[in-house]
Amino acid sequence: MPRHKKQIKLHGFNNLTKSLSFNIYDICYASGDRHRDEYIAYIDEAYNAQRLTQILSDVAHLIGANILDISRQDYDPQGASVTMLISEEPVATEKIGYTEGPGPLPETVVGHLDKSHITVHTYPEAHPEGGIATFRADIDVSTCGRISPLRALNYLIHSFESDIVIMDYRVRGFTRDVRGKKHFIDHKINSIQDFLSRDTQEKYQMVDVNVYQEYLFHTKMVLKDFDMDTYLFGLGKDDYSAKEAKRISKLLKHEMMEIFYGKNMNRPG
């Protein structure tokens, strides 16, 4: 029989703040002004404030939170934002911590969350030079209490078209047990990767930069497989010559590596 750790009894509310921030990128090639405009219009329709509100509402229900207030805005010419204040639903247990392992996927909506907030901001952009268009979504889930927002990771990654995901997780502050001892973290974590589902881990190449003594965890992920047809907007691979398709493929991979590594590189010829 496995041995269970003794539950920690807290003095009052769990004051630990756990913050998850991540950037999700979708990248495509759109040939000409018309296709670039159509791509931006598609993104604005697919991820408008109403759709983003639904995604965040699903997250709130997934982690068992009450929605207190919602503020949302569609911007001109493009982009949208949603901010959601949330509070924890009553939980029967007083133990510190939560169930370890990957959070649920979109079809599995369960859990709990302490009062805090969820925000999302979108940034569609396209530039006439080169034909590359990108979509970025910045998402923050912050909690004050027993449960980590890492539980929302898999659902959010699967809710967006995620070519690249850059994630930061930090635990701040402290809480006290009944004897007055400070606790600066209330759960085990070696890497954000521990909380990703197996299919997500298999799809992405991942890199970690963690500062364990500061409770800072950073993970970057980029899709392993490159299917060019999924990156072309308005036209397909067969609509380009073999030489042009090769050039576009190099441009797309170059764009992805610049975003993944966060620095400019020499553009391929």
C-alpha cells in the first residue's frame, strides 16, 4: 500500500499566489494582400471576444471556479481582450495541495480554483514583406490558494492553434501552518512538462529553463512535425512550383525558430 503524506493544517487562508503565463503562436504563409487580409479576418472571427469569453468560461468551470465579473473588448482594426475575475467554489477538504499529473483535456471539465483572475489578449499581425502572418494569444491564469493554474494547461493548448507555446509558472509569497511555519510552495513540481498530457508531449519539442530555488519554471515548445499544407492560407502546396514551395517552407521554419528562440536570425535566401 502506498504511504500518504500527513496533511498540513493551515492557519487561515492559503496565501500562496501561483501564476501561469503563456504565449501561444499560430504561423502561416498568406500570398498577397487579399489572402493576408482574409487571414486576419479569419483570426478575428475565430478568436473574437465572445469566443475567448467562452474559452475562459470553460476554464473557470474546468477548475471549479465561480465567475464574478467579465470585461471583454474587440479592437479596431484587430485583436481582442477578455478579463475574468473568479472565486473558488466550496471544497470539502482542507488539505494543502492538489492531485498531481496532467490537467484535463477539453472533453474533461472538472476541478477547483481559489479566487483570482484569468486574462487573454490576442495579437494578429501580417506584413507584406515575405508573406508571413502570425497570431499570438497571451494568457494569464493566477490563483491565490490551494490549487495551481497548471490544471488549465492542456485545455488551453488544445483550444488554440498552437504551433509554438512559451510558458512561465511562478509560485510567490508564503502561507503558514497552525504552528506558524512558512510554506513557500504546496506541491511538487520539477517541470511544467509534468502537467502536460502524453499526446501533447509527443507532439512538441520542449526546452526547460528552471530556477528551482526561486520557484520559477519556464518551458518552450514547438511542433515536431512540419506539414506545409497546414501553414498555407488561401492556397495549397500544389498551387506553388516546387522551387517556390521550398522557399516558402524555409521562410516558415525560419519564422518559427526566431519565435522559439526569441531572437532574429539571418533570413534564408
